[in-house]
Amino acid sequence: MASDDTNLDPVTFEVLKNAYVNIVDQMAEQIFRTCYSFVIYSRDFSSALCDAQGDTIMQGSGDIAAHVGTLHYTCKAVIDHFRGDVHPGDVFVINDVYLGGTHFNDTRIVRPIFYRDELLGFAQANGHWADVGGAVPGSFNVNAIDHMGEGLRITPTRVWSKGVCLEDVCRLIASNTRAPADIIGDMQAQAEATRVAEQEICRLVEKYGLPTIKRSFGAVQDYVEVLTRQRIAALPDGVWETEDYIDVDPGSGEGLVPIRVQMTIRGDTVHYDLSRSHPKTISSFLNACFGGSFAAVVAGTKMQFPEIPLNSGFYRVVTMDLGPEGSVVNATWPTPVAGFCSGPFEKIMNSIFELWAEIMPERAMACTFNLDYLLIGGRDGRQSGHKYFMWYDWMVGGWGARNGRDGWAATGPVFGVQLGTQPFEGQERLAPVLTRQNELRVDSGGPGEFRGGMGVEKGVVMTQIDRTVVSYCCDRERSVTWGLWGGLPSIPHGVWVNPGQPNERYLGSLFSNVGLETGDLVTRPSAGGGGLGDPLERDAALVCEDVIDGYVSIERAAKDYGVVVKEIDADLAQYEVDHQATLAQRTYIRANRLAWLAQDAEVIAAKYRAGELDMLDLIRTHGVIVHWGSGELLANTTRQFRAMLMRRTVPYWGKSVAAVGKDASVTLQTA
Amino acid sequence: MASDGIADTAVRVACDVGGTFTDICILNERSGRMHVAKVPTTADPIEGVLAGITAGGVALKDMILFSHGTTLATNALITRRFPPAVMITTSGFRDVIEIRRGNRDDLWDTYKEMAKPYIRRRDRLVVEERVDYAGTVVVPLDEAGAREVATIIKRRGVKTVAICFANAYMNPANERRMRDILADIVPDAVASLSSDIMPEIFEHERFSTTVANAVLAPVVGSYARRLESRMHDGGYQEDVLLLHSGGGVMTTRMAEQFAARLAASGIAAGAIASRFVAEAAGFTNSIGLDMGGTSTDVSLCDHGTLRVTKEWFVEYGYPICFPSIEVLTIGAGGGSLAWIDAANSLRNGPQSAGSSPGPACYGRGGTSATNCDANVVLGRLSDRLAGGKVSLDRALATRALESGVAGPLGMSVEDAALAVLKVANANMADAVRLLSIRRGYDPRDFALVAFGGAGPLHGAALARDLSIPVVLVPPNPGVTSALGCLLVDIQHDVTKMYLSNVADVSIDYLEESFRELEIEGRERLRNEGVSDDRMVFQRKIDMRYLGQWRALSTTVASPVTSLDEAVAAFHAEHGREHNYSRPDAPVEIYRLSVIATGLTTKAAFAEFELIEEAAVPDATRSVRFDELPQAIETPVYDRDRLKAGMKVVGPAMIDQLDSTILVPPGVTAEVDRSLTIVMRIPLA
């Protein structure tokens, strides 16, 4: 605690703490303004100031959530590998997922900070390089069986020595990627950003003296620790538990793959136990190493305490146990993990939200859409010589509904809400891919007393392509974005080609290298957020407003909310609630909905195949999950999905969110 | 200086309407002397403007120029108080402005809301049409559908419409045809076309700017017309000039068409005034520090040019991409609260006591310590402000600091007050650092213009922290922003996308593109009533390293004969702003722009003879300075009685109606010919 340190007065402490925030933000600003990778430009980067032990003193206020809690690991890895051989003007690079990295694209540049000849700490600039080689463009290889198939693994490596760029090393790294010139550009941009930090720290040393600065590095971490402990200590002790699911382990047949999170608050600490998650890695790249899992634990917890700055002080209070190595959340060499951000990361984060909803019901939030990443790569028929093109795309989507408020519409993923989408006008210049639609998807928000945020539908047409394939990294086509406290799920993720046409194809949420032809329409939604609270409790007037804005269709207003809305004059946007019919409809749903969830799943699946029921009927009314293309029933998955609904949704039906929130507090007091 | 034929009563008047006060600057054309007035802002701001002019003792018929900065447009956007508007867009893209880029500025707080789009989904209508990336019409406008949409707009009685089509920056034909059909069916509707408003790539930024323009058009248009007619009724015969965010003015004729350009009007004024004050004192490099009650605006002027940005918004997620003077606003002002957080650290802001209840010393019920209270406790602020109209209660300030800061931290009240200001100053210094050092500017080459009510109290300490050698305090720090409105030319910015590797550029085509932009600029200036001989055009090229995302702007000569100089300038600018350049890397042109300026006749400000006369203090009070171990009885000067050439040796305080100046020990404050106070700060 700052004021306990007799040598560091509270004013100097506050000034220096703010200066460190300022420094990491200066690094971020520099990277943003000079980067080459469009992924970095979309703000997939992070910056940190670390002390001489590699612990984080301050992390950027604009950092991507999926990077937090990992920058000290990579800094420590560099320290371990180069102990006794670190000099002023050196710069190191590392992206090793087995040493605390997230996935290979997230490449960290680490510069020691010297004042004269004394090593004070390290500045780290981490950015998602657009490509780090491997079998597929963008280095997201769904089919990788080990990390060799994913991309270049960079163990701690020196790239500048005493101020001189080691061009041979840089060239070797860049040459193993698909955009060598951009990689060199980004490496330099990141290295220059770390130089900014070094200059600023030296300025502060000149002003405040070396002892003060060195002491402040520890004091800033102590400060965060004290703040966090105070907040945790004010909460009652207890143990809470939940689970969420990855869709499938392609190697083990259909069936959801559990991620189990148990949280224990004891005194002023919070501990997460993930050891009972699926015990083996799955045969896709939706696995996480310890860095990726810890990032989720840190980010999920941090979202409960938005005002607390992030540094290693936080990690002294928030701890985790991943259990034995080799599990889906604790993968080891050489398991591929590039998809950690679509797989375990998302599930851990959303589980943590659910657990905290019990403790702080006033900040409850249902499940949020899943991060996706779509790549179309091939030859551009518009150009002579049909040059290679890559069209990368990721979606924004709906966030979970909250206590007293609907969810955010069309927002970046829990992976990092600053991850902006790309403008299609820019994409169209660079690739023969024309965007046909980029629109909120009607009925995508999970129904509830508070509605999940709206997802987006993006559809693109291949204009003049040649030798072109599409790959996709997502999840939650089966483990559909769920509702909480009686709220209903949103919609499944998944890619369709030419929907409604004779040549329709359903490709699902995880695939690679599927061939495309000129004229093909490739379209997919992002899910909306899950609903919060019983949808039959939603104010009918709000449902009517949603119909007016086209967020909810008249049909689903009746099915999901039991609200009967009549069109008066669509041109004038005039609609009204039929109150009498609404009363009757709500009574009818209340009386039958539990039975609908128990109907023979195969019968329901057959009705889907026959076109009598649609996707939303299956998910929201019957809790049935099928292969959305063929309509084939997924029996194990359906059993698990229905069990999930019986746990998260059914027990809360008939209660208002206000009442459930109060109950949550009551549960808490007796826990 | 005064030329014949100018009446002694002829004045130029500038007016800055803020949230609380309407400030008026009046410059006598013949004498060059300026005086000011301050009146409360009124519900209909026009009443306040007229009241202010009257309070300044000016008759409308004596005004030879009236120029106006206003937060009208900003407020309309924040409060969503504007008449209903409709957006017409390409089928499939109804939600571009709601999807935005999808990102948020607050990353961690799941209960913090994003602002909603300016036009609701129900008011966004679509038509079939499509232009591709190259400007080819791949789907012609569905004319039947277009008429249907226009008919709906007619039925809804909406009078302002944003027309935003995909890739319209490459080919405006479909947008224009839509506008014509709309005009046929709803003749009195005003249309804002994305291809007119901001013909640049990236749909969200272009649509968002266009939508802001459409919703503001009726607000700004009717305000401008009413203001002008009230002015003309009163006998004012010239144009009413409106300050826009780019640092120029528009006449009311163009204001409706480019309404969103007024969205940062209020903020631009302070930066322009700061540049003027510095230049009058002989400094072409200056940093403006405008510190008010709740926030501080920082701007930077390099060699006479204010930094401009195209990334500007009133609410995050809804960019308004007209070039705007870059101003960094931070939540640090006189009313910012000092507080102790849960880990016992002393914090400052961003919460503010605001004007109600205000700082504890105001005696209006505030009990939390603010920067203002700290200044009162230290004797830096007198217990009487605004010539005695406001009295400050030192006992209340002391109590607030005692209970809020001194007690918890176990220090004396005086030390607590010093600590509070030290943290506040450090936060402001960090903001200045972000705008200066981080962009490659060395503060030692700059003068700090300290204004706003609270700026002159903090200026010297900030300058010392940042190694800025000179602090300038203009004659009327509290109304300096209004002065900014007096000083500018009519200005329009026209741009064109020009994505091309420098190595592949045809100089002839480039020259032709610039000429087209100049024709457009000339057209706009003619609409403003500017004669050809008063038009000036400046050409700029935005460039970046091939593969980079952000571009930097450099000025090029007219006509263009070679790009060598521009490319060299780009490398140099990249080196300055980002610490490094890549002279061997290929460079790409991103955008061309022309700044079309209609020169107005500049006002002549009076300069005063420097006199050699000692300044005499009017009083003394006990003041604690950072540099001295205890409070000392300090001479206090009345600024109104300080004449050009007089010197005040610190430690000293200078009180004036709308501000207080702190002159630290060892610093000499000198009144220059334009009555600006110049403090030279010895470097530590």
C-alpha cells in the first residue's frame, strides 16, 4: 500500500502510477498509428511495462482482454532464456504458446529498460500479426494436428543486439510468413513503441531518482493487490460452480465438451478451479494452453471490477488451478491452440460471468456471442495474373442481457470489445468479394424479460474468383449462446452457402479449405446475446417497440414472448399490442412450455426436416439440437442441451428478474 | 491604423455561446482596443447573444463583422433534440450506423451503455442499388423502390434525409438520382448525400458523418436563419459568420448544407485564440491550456499551424470526419474532486463538483474538496472573485480538505492542498505530454498559453514540469475563446480518395484531380460570397508506407510537377511524429485535399507603448507557493492597473475579474504590447 511505504509519499506515488498508465497508452498509440497488420489496426494488441522480474507494473488501458494475464509470462520467459546476457539496446521477440503465449499470431516484442547500465524492467508490445506462416493463410489451421501445422513458433529470440537490428534473424522470421514486408514493418513499429517506454522511464528516473522509481514499480503492484483484496473481502465466502460447452470434439463423435469452472471466495482471495473440465485435448485447435486459460480467468474477473487497474498485483489475489496437463484448458506441446479464443477462452469467460451473477446480481449478464474468424483465400480474377488474395473477416455480435437492461447490440467479442469490424468498402478493394448484406439479424437476440443484444448477418458474393477456398473458426452452433435466470438462447453460429437455393450447403462453425465458385453467396450470422429472465415477463410495450424497429418479428414476438402485435401501418411504423390476445397467448405458453421441452427429440427433428418447425422453434421451444443442414438429430448433444436449459432457464420461469436477483443474494448469504 | 471612412463606433464582435455563459469580445475597428462582456446563456441562445451585445454597449448597426462559435450542434447531438430524420441506404446495409465498427471505448464495464445511433432503425429505409469498389454501377437504382421510399418520407412528414449508398465515394450517380426523386416527391426536404458531405472510403465513417449532418441540418439551418434575420433587423448588414470545427468560418448560406461542421465549433475557438495570443507575443509554437471548471482543453500549434484531426466524435462510435482542430480534453478543472481511493491513494477527478453544488468554498452545499478549494486554502485564490460578486469561504474549503484529504493521509491541511494540486498538475502535464512529446514536439520549443478561469493559476507549475520556458496569459483569460471567433477566414475542406503507390502516380492525373478539388472549393467560396481575388487554395497529400493503415498529411506546391519533395516531407514527418522513418520502403498516396480559404479583412489590434513604470501592488495576502516552505505575505496586483511594459516580480499574485495569475518566486511577469502577461520560467 502506497502510504505504508515511508519512502514513497502518496503524491509521488499517484503521479508515478498515472505516468505508467500514460506510458503504456503512449506505446499503444504509437503501435496503432504505425502498424501494418490489419488485425493490429483493428486493435488486437496490448502493451505492458514489466519490472526486472518480469511482473507487470501496468498494462495498457486499451488492451485486448484475451492478452491480459499473459504478458508477465512471456516477459519472464525472455528473462529466463537470456539471464546475464541482456544489454541496453537489445530487443527480443517471443510468441511461444507453451511459455505463456496465447496463440502464435500474438507476437510480443520485449525491450529491456536500462537507466545507464542498470536494468530496471521491460517494455512489451504485443500484436496479432496477420500471418505467422503454417499450413493456411492467417495461421488459423482448423485441421492442424500439432503446432507445426499452425505457424512459426518463436521461442525467446534476440532481434536487436545493443541497438543493432539483427537483420538475418528478422528476415528468417519474416520469410516464414505470407507477408514478409508487413511483418518487418510491424516488428519495427512494435520495437519503436517499446523504445517510447524506455525513454519515458528514463525521464522519470532523472526527475524522481532511481530509488523512488524502483520502489514505485513494486508499490503500484501492491496498490492493485490491496484494492482487489478489499473488494473481494467485502464479499461473502462461498463456493460456486457451473459449466459451459464447446460444441464437439471431432475425434469423439457428437456430444458437448464440458468446461467446468468452480470458484471459491475465501477471505480476500478468489480461486478458480478448472481441473474438472474435459480431461483431454480435443482434435481441433479449440484448446488452450495455460496462458490462454489464465487470460480468461483474469479478464472475466476484471470485468466484475472495471475500475481496478491491471497488473501482477491482481494475479496475487486471483488464482487458478488448471488440473493435470493435457486437458482442453491446459494443453501442452505440441497441441494446436490457435483457436483458444473461440474455444475455451469464451467458455471460461461466460462461466465466470454466470458465477458472479450469483454474487453480484445487480451486474448479472447472460451469455455473449462467440468470437468467429472467417477466411476466404484464393486468386483474384479481377487482376491480370490472378494475384493471391486473402479476405479475412470477423463479426461483432450480441452481448448477454443484463439485470434491468437489454444486451448490447453488434459489439466486439468478449475476446476484446475494442476489436472492431472491418469496413466492407475496404475489403472490396482488396478482394473479389462483394458484401451483399451487413445487417442486424431479426430475432437474433435471446428472448427474456431483458432481451439479449442483436447479432449481425453478413453475406458476401464471390465476384471473380479462381482456385478459392473458405475456412472458418467459431463454435456455439450446438452449445448455443444461452440465456440466464429463465432467459432463452439466441441463435446458432454457422456458415451457409447459397441458402434457399438448389445448391445450398451448410458448412457449420468449424471447417477449413472448402472450395468456392464465382457467384457463390457465403453468409453467416453472429449470435445475439442470451436473454435474462422469463420472456413472458417482458413488458409487452417493449416487445412492440422491438417489432417496430424490426429487432423482433411479429411471429417470434408471439412464440417467444407471448405478445401479439398487430400491424397498423408499416409505412408509418405503427404497430400495437393486442392485450387480450397476449394474455391468452402467455397463459397458453405457461401451461405448455415445460412439456414442449420433453417431447420426443426425434419427432421434433423430423418436423424440422419436413419444414414444419424452424431452427428457433427447436432451440427455444424444444431444446433440440440437430445438424442444421441435414436435420439429423444430435441425440447426446440434445440431452446435454436440455439439461442445461433445465438448470439455467426452467427453474426461473414465472419469476421476475427483480425477484430472482433478490433470491441470488439470499442464496449467497447462506452459502 | 484606422482608415478613413470608418466610424469611431465601428466594431467587430465575436460571440462564444457555452453551456453556462455567453462570452462576447468587442474590438473597436478604429482604436484596435478590445473589451469583453459575459452574460448567462439563455434557453434560446439568440436572446443571450443579443443581450451580450447590448451588455457590451454595442449597437447592431455599428457591427462590421459578427462571428459566432456555438455549442448548439454539439448539444443537439448529445440530447438527441432534433427534428425526425430519415436515412436511405443501399439494401442490405440498413444497420451500418448501428453496427458501427462494433467497438467500445470502455473495455471492462458491462453496465456502461453505448450511445444510440442518431437515426433509429425504424427511420432507416432501403432501396435496391449497388456500386462496386471501382465505381461501376452493378445494380442500377430501383426507381420504383426509390419513389416508394420517398412517398413514405412524405407520409411521415420528415424534412431532412441522409442518403448513404455503398461505395458512393467512387460514383455518386445513384445517390444523386435518389436525391432528385426525393426532391420530386418531397420538394421541401433537405438531403445530405454521403458523396457530397465526405466522399471518402469506409462506409461507417462516411455514413455517420452524413447522418450527423442530416439530423443537424434543420437545427443549424433554422438557428442560423433566425439569428441572421434578428441581426439584420437590428441593422447589421454583413454576413453572420459561424465558426466550424476546422478552424474557419462559414456563412449562414452554407451552414445548413454542412451543418455537422459546426459540431466542434465551441472547442475550436479556444485553440484559435491561443494561437493568436502566442503569435501576437512572438511565438509561432504554442500549446493552449484552457482550464475551466470541469475540464481542460489542450491544443497544439506548430509553426503557426494548429494540429488537425479527422477522428472526432461527440459520442464514441459515431465519428464526424470533417477535419477538426485537434483538442485533447481531460477531466481536470477547478471543480475536479480530490479523493482518497480504497487503497489510500490520492486521486484527482475526473468527477467534478460542477457548478452545483460547486467547490466547498462556494458555500452552496458542496463538502468535497476540489482543486479550487486547495487554491483557496493556499491563499492563491482570493476570498473574493469576479470583482467581489462571488465570495469564497476559506473555512469551508479548509474543512473539506481536512476531512477529505488531510485527515485520511495524516498531513496538515496546507500540505494536503499542495498535494491535491500536485496530482492535478501532473495529470494535466501528462495530457500535454501526450499531445506534444508523443507527437515528436519538444515542449522546450513552445510557449504555454494559459487561459480559461483556472489556467493562469496552474500555468507556471505546468510549464516548469514540462520544461516549457514561457507562459502567456491573455488579457481576458476567461473569455479568450470568444476571441478565437474573431480571427478566422472562411474555410472549406474538400477531399478525394486517391489510393495509389507513389511509384505509379501519373503527375498529370494528380494535377487534374487537384484542379477538380479546387473547382469544388471555388464553387463553395462563391456561394459564400467570396470574390475570386480573396480566394486561396492549399493542397495537401496524405501518405503512408505501403501496407500501413494510417496516413500523414503533407503540403504540396501548386501545380504539382514532382512528388519528390512531398515524399521527403512524409519521411521527415513520420520520423518526427513516430520516432523513425523507413526511407527505403514504398510510399502510398491515400487521399488528396484542398483547403479553400476566403480571406476576411483582418482586424488590427491595438498595441500599447511600453512604459517604464514600476507596478505597485494593491494589497497583500498570505499565499503558500510550491517553492517556499511556508506561506508568506505576498503582494497582490490588480491586472486592470498593469500597463504595457510593467513588470511584476514573483512571488506575486495578479487578480482580475475573470481569473487569477500565480507568479512563482524567481519568475518575472511582464506585460507586453498587447497586454498579454509573459512569464519566463527558469528551467529547473
